[in-house]
Amino acid sequence: MSELNGVIHQPVRLRIMASLVALDKDEQVDFTYLRRLLKLTDGNLGAHLARLEAAGYIKIEKTFVARKPRTYVRATGKGHDALHGHIAALEQILRGSGK
């Protein structure tokens, strides 16, 4: 049986990963866009992104656009694999094969 991923299982982090994995492989999103999409505060999103980055599931890139700081976020290959593994574990539970 596949195992639930403790890092991704937290609801906000699951929503973040689902949003990022839905993008094309090398596509990234702006922090502000992600914050608005998920209806989170800066601090809440930042804390969850830090946890996902520490696990190697996302890559954060900080840059400047027209002299303003911008933060971009994308899922890594490891993050894609982790989310798909977590989804497989959830599907097994739903099918009842996790007994």
C-alpha cells in the first residue's frame, strides 16, 4: 500500500501542491497569484512554502521586476512524484484496499 505523505497531507500544503502540479513542468507562479488563488495570508502561505521547500517539493525563486521584489514558486520533480504518491495512497483508502 502507498503511504500518505505527512508533509503534503496538511490541507493547505495539499492545495498548494495541487495548484503547482497542475502547471506545465517548468511553469511557475507568482507568490501573490498563489496567495490570492488559495485565499491565504502572506505569513500563512510563506510558512507552508518554507515547509514544502525544505522537503524539496518546490523551488522558490526571488527576483526583481521593475525594482520590486517578486517571488516565484514551482513544483520540483520530487514534488510531482510526492503528490502523485499521496494521491495513490488516498485512492487506495477510498477503494478500501488499504485494510
